[in-house]
Amino acid sequence: AQVTSLDFGSLEEYVSKHCYTVNRDSLEDEGWALADESAQNLLRKIHNDKTKLGTLIGDRIYLGVKTGLNEAFVIDVQTKNRLFMEDSRIDSLIKPFIAGRDIKRYKPIQSEKYLIVLPAGWTNQNSDHEIDKWIWFKRNYPSLAGHLAPYEARAKNRSDKGDYWWELRPCAYYEEFEKPKIIFPDISAQGDFVYDPKGQFYCTNTTYFLPTEDLYLLGILNSRLLRFLYFRQFSVYRGGYIRFFRQYLLELPIRTINFDDPADKQRHDDMVAMVERMLKLKADHAQAEAAHDERRFELAQQIERLDKQIDALVYDLYGLTEAEIALVEGG
């Protein structure tokens, strides 16, 4: 809008003021960003001699659950409590469920939704030699069957159902949801990575997750340096939102640690300690905010200071100069 409102002479002046030269030799076939030479040099340095995230985690970047019929399988807390009161055995089949919008950088995960988790194959594994599986399901899980029954016709029409209409689609990694993991939304304004230490949460297909307990990696992914990279090498949408596609994520350059080097090991331990501290501060701040406690202002300042300390450690890990740090901070 700013450019189109200019007349031709002003447009030439605007272009002259904001243009820069891009080194064509730096544009690789695998993907490129139209950055100026100093930014291109920095991007090259960030990537050089680093381990790709895909290599580090064995390409295990998983997409969240697609139910094909959220109205049936995603329930609120009131419905969850009612179903549980009718049959307490279903507790293990109903899991806290989050969407991308529920995820905020380092912040404790809060869930107001739940997912009925009946994976493909679950009925056959649990019903022995029963011939009529629906009769078996109604007899053994009457509250769940009663909830799902009104959705039968629509559930049957799904292209991604399980062996039976009341089951979720086949998925090779359901068990990974119940392990420690780093979760993040597929669209974000900055890169919002959170930690689920107990494997409590299932998540929608607007999220991805990494099955890892690596808090060092969490600090790297949430850093300002990696944010600089996201905006230059990922797709950016209207409003400044970044789209986190799996193929881009696999290529992220992660500075790994040489644990035989005492100084390098200390950097790792410092990062883990700071991330643990950040998670605690974020949890305390969330509680203070909910209670309108005055401590929330002091906690916010502590979080800001700690964020800068983590960024400084990442700059050191990636060997940035003062000029390169200034480019990141100003970018």
C-alpha cells in the first residue's frame, strides 16, 4: 500500500532507497532467500559445519492428529467430566488436546479440549473374538458409544477412519504423543516452541512435534538467531507469520556439542540450566497473570533478561561477531 500510493518519481526514489544487491552465486538449487550480501554471508555462516535438525532427530518431525470429524472426537471439559462420571474406565482413552493457537513460546501448555483416542486397530486388539464389534463397544464402553452414536453416518463417510467408524485413522506414531516432546504450531509470528515433559498432550494437525527431551535444542529453536533464519528461509505470510513446513525444518542448522571439550560441555549445561529456569519463570508468570498478582511485572522483566542471556549464548555457540549480532538484532 505504501508503494502503490506513490507517484512514479517517488516510486523510483523509494526503490533506490530500499534496494540492495543479491549475489546470484549464493542462490542454491535447494532454496534461497533474497537477502543482501551481509545477510547472505551470515546465513552461510550459520549453516556451515552444523548438523541438520533432521539428522539430529532421525527425521522424526511428526504432524498432529487429524480426526476427520472434530465434532465427534474433540470434546470440552464438561463433556469429558460427564463421560468419566458415567464410566471411569475411559479416563485412559481421553487425552488433553491442543491446537496451534494454544502454543506460546516456553509457556506452560493449557488445554480446554480433549481428544477421544481410539486408534485404528484398538477395537480388534481389545474385543477378543466378538463378532459384532459395535455391540461389544456399546456393552463395554457405553458412555463413549452413546456420545459417538449420533455421529455414525458422518464418521462412516470419513476417508481417514480406522478399522471401524468410531476409530481414528491409522497412524504409526500414536505412542510418541505420550512421551516427552517439543511441540510447535505450523504457523507462528516468531517460532513458538514449548515442552511437554510428561507426554500429556495430543495435538491437532495445525502443530508438529519432535519426540525429544533435549532442552538444549529447545533453547536453540526459540532463540533470536534461529528466528532470524526462519524469516529468511521459511515462507512468510501476510501479517508477518512464518509457515513451518517440514522440509524446511529438517534443514535447520543446529550447533551440536563436543562433550569431550570441557568448555563446550559447559555451554551445553549453561543452556539447559537457563531453559529450565525459563520454563519455571514462564509457569510462575502464567500463575501470577491469572491471579492478577503484582509479581507478574517483575517476572516479565526476569524473563526478558533471561531471554537475552540465552540469545547471547546462542550467538557465542554459532561464533557470531559483534557486527553479525547487530545484524540479527536489527533484523
